[in-house]
Amino acid sequence: SKTGNLDWYGGHIVYNQKAFLISAQYIDVISSQEKFSDAGDGHSYNLEYRFIPKWNLIGRMDEFNKDLGTKYEREIVGFTYKYNKNVEFIANSLVEKEDNKDITNAFMLTSEINW
């Protein structure tokens, strides 16, 4: 194959309480080819604060450093509202950067439906 073998190693830890959730993840992606574009390492942090019934504040920060020198960052901040047991509304902003230059600035309104 063009990419050779791609091995993904990671660790994930979560602390979840009634009022909040905090999680962290670390990944290391290793390729059998010396100059594979998706190899590198990174980390991610996630927070959910349940401040009043049905309302949550959410946030996430990701950073991934590719072995070839490119740095990717992503930040997500928003609110969720649990309408009923099957429907949740989410409003959040998304900022993505590549080598400290904005590549995505977005505001999203989403509905999540579970059966």
C-alpha cells in the first residue's frame, strides 16, 4: 500500500459526576513509512458542565502535531438543551487552525435524535 502500516496508540481517561464530566485523551500515530502524512501525536480535552436541569455547557480542545511539521488545533464551545428523552438541541462554535492560521470558523445549530 502507499501508506504502509499505520499503528494508532492512545489512552483515554474520564471523570464523570452528576454536575460535570472531564475527559482527556492522548494519541500517537506511527507509520511504517518514514514520510507518511497522517503520522504524529496529539491530545484532546473535553468538558461538560451540567449547571441546571436540561442545560449543559460543553467545551473541547484538540491538538495534533504531525511528524511532517503541521500543527492542527480545534476548539468547540457551546450549550446543549435536552428537550425530551429522545431530542437534544446543541448550539456551538467551532474554530479550527492549521499552523496557527484559521481554516474553519463556524457556528452550528444541531438537533440530536435518539430512539
